[in-house]
Amino acid sequence: MAEEFQRNHQGKEPGTISMKNLLQKYGKYFWVLPLLFSIKELYQVLFTTKGDILDFLMMTGMTYWFWGMSVGKFSHK
């Protein structure tokens, strides 16, 4: 039983997805998520009273950072 547990948690089982593999495969598209939150926050700032300009700026900065990481503009090391 301990052997099976260890094998499952080392990512050596076929069909298991590790976080590292997931980020390597889809990490270049991660910038889309903060972009969607930026658009939502901008809408709230412009058209409702619930928006916060600081949240919008932070999400815009995160979008730029993750986009730059995906195209190689910034290095992570």
C-alpha cells in the first residue's frame, strides 16, 4: 500500500497530471485569466460604484507580467 501511495504521488503513474506538466503545457496562456479580471474590474470602475481602481491597476500589471513571461520578455530566473 505504501508503495502504491509513493508511486501515485511521484507522478509516475500513467494518466496522472502533475502541476509542473500542467504549467509547462498551458502556462503560456495563463495571462488570459488576469486579463478577464482586469476587464471585469474596469467595467465596475466605469459603470458601477463597486469598482476599485487599485484592483484594476494590479490586475493590469499582472496581465502584463504573465504575458511578458509567456513571450519571453521577462525571465523567471
